[in-house]
Amino acid sequence: MPVSPDIVGTTFPAQPPYQVTAERVSAFAEAIGAGSTPPSAAIPATFPIVVAFGAMNALLADPQVGISLHRVIHGEQRFSYIRPVRVGDVLVGQLTVETLRQIGGADIIGTRTDITDDTGAPVVSAFATLVHRGEDA
């Protein structure tokens, strides 16, 4: 069943705060093949995906949206930084569905996750495109 166009503009609840620690940064760096990143080194530019994915889970888990995870393909990801992420940051992500196109039996869903620090100041926005394949796609 296609995702309803009514989902466009929906903002999901903010997710629990995520503490950026040296250990979490190192584990992420290892996972992406960047080696172990020392706390004084720059945090990988894609690190905010950890927070963005947590926020995306609210969209994926919402039964009213009707997304079947086994039918989702991650189509695109990009980040727009206000400032760098730092060890010690406490980050919160909140996802908004910005666009929905339906093409060839698939839903193309554009999302924006605004990531703020514990003072509410913006840090980075993560933009993702999800392709939700229909049953016939």
C-alpha cells in the first residue's frame, strides 16, 4: 500500500539525547573503515547519521505511516553543518518528512533531521531519501 501524501510536513517527536563520547566516535570510525579516531581528531563528517537514524526510527515505526522496513532502500544522504560535532556534545534529532513522490509503484520519501545540542542550538541537518518499494515494484 502506498504511503499517504498526508505524511508530508509531519514532524516526529524529538528523540532522546545522544551523548557524543570519544568511545562512540572511535567505534563509528572503525565501523566505516576510518581507523580509530582519537578524541582530538576531527569527528567523521558522517557521524551525525547515528542521531539521524535514531530519529528516522520514529518514522519507520509509526504504524499509521505504513512503511515496511524490508521494502526500504536508502537512496541518498547528505549533511548541512552549522558547526562541527564535538566530543562532549549532547545531540537531539527531530525528523520531518519534506517530500513524497510516487513513481513506478515506489514511494520516494525525502526527510530532514534537524540535530541540535543540549541548549537547542542547531548543529547539523541530515537529509535522506528513502525508497519504499511497493508490493509490485
